[in-house]
Amino acid sequence: MSDNSELVKLYGAVLDLCKVTPGEVLAVLTEGGDRGNDVDAYLTAAEERGAHAFQVNLRKRPPTPGARAKQTSLTGNAPAVETLKAADIVIDLVGLLWSAEQKQIQQAGTRILMSREQPDVIRRMFPTEALRHRVEAGERMLAAAGELRIVSSAGTDITYRLGQYSVITQYGYTDQPGRWDNLPGGFLYTGARDGDVNGVVVLNIGDIIFPFKRYLSNPIRMVVEKGMVTKIEGDHVDAELLRAFMARWNDPRAYAVSHIGWGMDEKAQWDFMATSPLGALTNGVDGRSFYGNVLFSTGPNAELGGTNDTGCHLDLPLRGCDLYLEGQTIVKEGQLVPPELRAAGR
């Protein structure tokens, strides 16, 4: 069987989970003609299911210098946005997350599946309905909570007051109008009430900084006051890189605390970036979805419904934490506690 046939089978199974049906319209969004094999496989799989399928290929262009909001190759291209809004489902190979254009497309009722990981990663972490059920159980718990607290032996102790923003779930596929998801991986997150996060976060040795794709060799201590990072402490290169990256945006909103949540995918591998030949190509799903991690993030909250659309976004997965909702233990030293959240055998 050819490589293309294997890809068609893989992506066809994804489209089945997304409930792509005869007569629906599927668009594959790309830039610069990249990932031709993936595009062909998605289009072929869609046509095999009786859907109308086409590609929207944009000219790859760098972000506008000095731009504060998220910039993509779709930014400012109203005709392309209108074309994508007319589709039932968009397969996003570009990465529109946190962009204004993604929000416009979703508001039209189009569901979006971001697909930027390598096929071997998708096979290893292929989505399941069981993962969806566990993520949705976590969603109900998080949506009902008014307070979230994180502590760790490394020194983290931070509290979020919740209730202003909805919960966003990821389980690797989308079958509901206007819903976004990321293939593969499972986690969920929400945001605090504006200005209502206080405490300390310690990024420990071995934790990850995205988008750097860097494992920390030294701890970094971040002080959060009224929803803003006010200090980044550490006398070493890891802290210097973090401080320099955030300062480069010249945007005070870069220091705002963004979303908070936890990973639920037992098939994710924390060491993937360091130990796999595909590690340099990953979009970071292993670190973000890692079972029992706490994902602390800074920057934009527009995806949650907020007004902060800064282009400076950091995802900082933390291992070995305890996470509490209204005093109930959800994560204990990196392990999920409630039975309805735990994976089989964990």
C-alpha cells in the first residue's frame, strides 16, 4: 500500500470522527504549497465520503513588523476568509489559533480542525471517544468551579478566580458547528476573571517553554499580581531568553495571564521533542496534552472571549503539580484523581 493510501486511511478516520457527510463542503487551508501529501490525502478522503473538497493555498508571508495581534497568512485577506466561512469544515494546516480570522470563521458556524502534527504522532495519539468523554467530564468540573489553585514542591502557589470565561476542550476532532479542535491530543482550559490571578509560578527543571520548544535547565520564578506577570526571576540563560522574548513585543498585554488547564492524554510523551527524530518538527502536542500536566499560559485571551489579542503567547506545561477546584483535588503530583478523569489503568 502506498504512503498516500496510508494517509488517506488515517485522515479518513479523522473525518469520520468529525462526522463529515455526503454533500458537506470541506476546505484545506495551506500556505506556500506546503504539505502536499497531507493536502491530497485529506481531499481524497473527503471525496470518498461524498463531500465537496477544495484547497485554499495562501502565499506564505512573515508577520508584519511591529504588529501586536496574531498575524497569519490569512490576515487581511477578506475574500479568502469569506470562502472559508462558506465551508462546513476547515482543515487548518497553517495555524490560525488566536487569530481574528479564526474567530470570524467559527462565528459563521464552520468547524475547524487544526492539523499540524506529523502523521506518526497522529497515529500514536489518535483521538478516541473515551478521551472525549473524560475531557468533557473535566469540562463540567471546571465550568462549575469559582476558584482554581495550583501548588507544587518547586514553589508554585497561585490562585485563579473563575467564572468570567467559558471552558475550551480539546480531544482531537470536531463534529459540532463552529467548534475548533486540534489533532491530536486532549486537554482543557479556561481563563480567570480579568485581573483576578495572584501568586507565584515556578517553572522547574525539565518543564517546557512553548513556542521555544525548550526544556528548562534551571528554574524560573514568575510573580503574578492582579492577573499580570510582574517579575521573572532567574540568573541564567533560560530566564534571560524568556524576559527578552516577552519584552521584544513592546506590549504590556504580553504579561497578562492567559488560560489555565490540565492535560489528559495518556498517550502523550513528555520527552518526545528530545528523544524522537520528529521532535524538531512537532507542534508541541505531547507537552501540552501530557497526562496530568498543568498548562500555565500568558498573553492573549481572545479565544476565550476576552479582548487581549497580543501576538505574544507562551504555553508553559508544568509537571508534578497539585491542582484544586474549590478545594477538590483534581491533579495530585501530576496524576489525575477523580475516577471519571482517569485513563484506563492509571
